[in-house]
Amino acid sequence: MNLNQVTLPVNDMESASEFYRNLGFTQIVDTPHYARFECPEGDSTFSLSLMAESFSNGAVIYFEHRELDEWISDLKAKGIEFEQGLTDEPYLWREAILRDPSGNKIKLYWAGENRKTPPWRIEKRA
């Protein structure tokens, strides 16, 4: 089993699509109501879905990058604003927080081995 994608709601497809392209993603589907993006590495994709009604999204989407500090610096140079600058978190991830034009919360991070094998890892199965 593998996760196919995550779809985020947006209220302005054009500005949201431009935002994610500026983050470095490749747009592979472009319609007035739906957009899909490839991540620069691996097989992951994510999409945007235009919402006619107002919405509140409590989900957080995470994008990992080995050269996080350089990526954040490049994004700031493009004028992208962050809610929280680079922070070394107690859960052993280094991350920065921003929001897309529709208010979806995004964390850009690097966790290395701690992403899947933190010191407190457990394995529970049915």
C-alpha cells in the first residue's frame, strides 16, 4: 500500500497554483477547478481543488528537503513569507511554517532518519 496523494482545498486556483510552482513543484494538471503537482524528488504528487464555498482546513501538509536552509533562503528571496522561520523542534525535525494563499498550513522540513525512526518509534499492527 502507498499513499497516492493529498488534495488541498483552495479558493483561488490561479494564485494557489502559482504559489506551489514558486515553491519548486511541477504542475502536471491545470484546469479551472483542479491542479496537480509532482514533487521534485520521488513519485509523490499532491493536488488542489477549487472550493466554491468557504472552508476551514485543519490539516497540515509537510514537504521535506535535505537542503532545507538553502531552500528557505531561496524562497524568502522570491518574497515568500513565513509564519515561523527555521526552528529546531524538540521532536528532532528542523522546520519552517507558511500558509498558501488559501490559508492551508504548510511545513517545510528536514528530519533525516528521525522522520521514520525517531528514538521513540514503536510498531503496532492489527
